[in-house]
Amino acid sequence: MRRPAYAANPDLGFQIAPLIDVVFVILVFFMALAAQIRIERILQTKLPGVAIAEGPVEFVDEQWLSIDESGNVLLNDEPYDSALDPSLPRLTATLMRLKESSDAAKSKVVVTLMSHPDSRYERTIDVLNALSVAGITAVTFTTTSEPEL
């Protein structure tokens, strides 16, 4: 049986056909990329980067104050002070820090006051006094639970 000629010499030399295939694939890739760059230039699109605002951007910092039926005050579901203390010193100090930090960040503080229907009216007045001492004037009222998002 006779052996093929290439079996005797395993070194076939430099193969140009695969190289041409790869060059054509790269050429097609760059041609497609060039077409996209031209379209991007026509549409005036730009890559994301740092945006410079024309004016101040207003971020609203909303806090939830709730009063339960026994008179306990909760700020964002965290209890503050005793239910019997009308001065609410811990809540007032926290609200003052909140107001100072929002003023430093140039953002607006909005407080939503949610009173239980069976809570005492005087307790709502105590919370409003604490908000007044802290200098927070944007207050909204609700009697239902926090809305579901």
C-alpha cells in the first residue's frame, strides 16, 4: 500500500487560507463598527459622563413620624421618648440634626405625620412643637398606613 506524499513530510509550510479568513472577519468587524460610529455622530449621542446641572437639584428627604394609640412616637419605625413626656427631647434633638444635615446638603426635609385615629390630639401637638423647634415646616398629615410601593 502506498502512503500519501504529505505523510512523509509533516511540515506543509505556511497556510494562507486561514489567514485570509481571519483578515476578512476582522475587516467586516471594523466596517460594521465604522458604520455605527457614523450613525452615532449623526444622532448626536454621547457616552455617559459627568453632567453639569444648570441649577441646584432639589432632593426631597421624606421622613415618617407616626403616633400609635398609646402615644408612642416613632420616627421611621424607631421609637423615641416616653409616651408620657410631652417635651420629646430625644425626638427634637434628632429632628434638629436632620434639619442641619439637610440644610448642609441643600435638600428639603418633608415629614409625614401619621396619627393613629385613637391617639390623643395633645400628642400630635407635642410632635408639631418638636418639629417647630427643629425648624421643619414642610409637614403633611395622614391617618392611614404608609402607602405600598
